[in-house]
Amino acid sequence: MGIRKFLKNNLPDVVLEPLKQAYSDMHYAAMHVVPEEWYLKRQFLKKVGYPLNLDNPKTFNEKLQWLKLHDRNPLYTKMVDKYEAKKYVADIIGEEYIIPTLGVWDNFDEIDFDKLPNQFVLKCTHDSGSIAICKDKAAFDKKAARKKLERGLRYNYYYAGGFEWPYKNVKPRIIAEKYMIDELTKELRDYKFFTFHGEPKALFVATDRMKDDETKFDFYDMEFNHLDFKSGHPNAKNHIEKPKNFDLMKKLASVLAGDTAHLRVDFYEINGRVYWGELTFYHWSGLVQYDPVEWDGKFGQWLDLNVMK
């Protein structure tokens, strides 16, 4: 049994949580001094399961690591900033596709909760995962939200997320958005399009995120045929129905991708309308396995790095 698993199984949370925090802080500090390429090769082998070839990358995961090191357009910083990206996207496809912003602040203490509606979503603008959802303000756990968001604000996601360069200069802030849910599905399904050189080639649909079960990922082609592989999370038990606005989402994904070599463009379909979610350059930081592994290669064939060299 590994030391982490042993500690998790044998220590109470009151002891385990400070240890996890201390380890996280030590890892974050180390990321400021370790060479990028050395770290990426080490993490790649550990998480993906085969050696990273940066001299002649073939697979999707390998090519994402190459892009981390070599494709550093300053515009990418605005594109991944959860606040600034709203203006960027609205200027391209229109304000009607943007989830309303309720406020933005530099720290948690600036938030005036009396001015927020009964339901809202708080998230950090500069990272992934620092989010607090309020479905009822009277029952909202502000202490837990503060802890999660303030912890996120302390970290530069470039170092915390595996050298994803676009996040390095994003200003850490907290944004509040309107709480949204689709009345038909009773959840907020993500439709995440993989674009290559401006053309959508595949997508996955994220479901069950607001339920007790594990999130489900199902991959589809551009005719919405289910693709027979798994990555990141298990498939749903039943195939997802084709969204009403699928063709519109494909079109908008292509427009937003522009001349990028690769960009994942995310949307929601909420009560019959399309809303943009986010722009992502490195799906799961390029450190996720595909089952079967051949799909890592198939996605990689769509990404031509020769146009970048």
C-alpha cells in the first residue's frame, strides 16, 4: 500500500487535511524552480502511461505538452480569464450567448451578499475547480466557500496546473454569475467541442455533475454518433440525446476557434438557448488516459504542429 493511501485510510480528517495542505504548498513552491520540460516528462509518464516524445510528438496528449512549451500567444491570457473572456467572446459571437455576471471582486471580503440573488455561482477567474454554488442563500455555507475560493486565489494556476502558460498572467479574482439550470434535464450539461485549426472534430458531453454519482463523459463525432471510448470519467448508462442547438454550437465553436491550432470550446444548452462556457487550450492538461489508447493517436492526427514550427 502506498504512503498516501495508507495515510488516507488511517488518519482522521482533522489530521489528514493539514497534511494534504502542507504537501500541496510544498509542491506548489517546487513548481517555481523545476524545469518545465523535466516536470512534464515526469508527470506524463506517471499519469498517461508512456514516455513523452517532444521531439516528434504523435498523440494528442504529447502534442498538447508541445503546445504548452511553444505556443505562447499573449491573447491566450484573455481567452482563459473567466471574466475577461466574456468580453472577448461577446465581441465575436454576441452578448446573448454570455451567462450574466453579477459581480467581480479581488477578494472574498469585498462580496456584498445582500446584493446577490437567492441563487448564484461564485468562481475564481484564474484557475479550474475553485467554485461555490449557492442554491439557497439562507443555507449557503459562506465559511466553506471562503476557504475554497481564498485558497484558489493564493495559487497561480500556471504552476498549480502543470505549466499551462495562458494562466500565468491572469489576475486572480472572484466572479459571481447567475445560477443556471435546464428545466428539462434538471442539470447543467456541458457540450465541449474539440476544434483543430478552426474546425470542430469531436465533442464530449459532461452529465451528472450535480448528482451524487460520478460525473459522466460521453464522446461524439460531428454527426452526434457516440464514440466508443472512455477518458477522464466513465460513460453514462444511456446515450445522451442530441441537443436542439447542436448545429449552432458547432458553428459558434468554429468561429471562436479562429486560427488556433487547437482549442476546446464549451457550451451549455439551457431551456432551449445556447450559452458559452469557457475556452480551454489543454484538455485535462494533456495528462489523461484514453481507453482504448488508440483514440489518443486519432485525436493527435487532427493536430498538425507543422503549421506552428
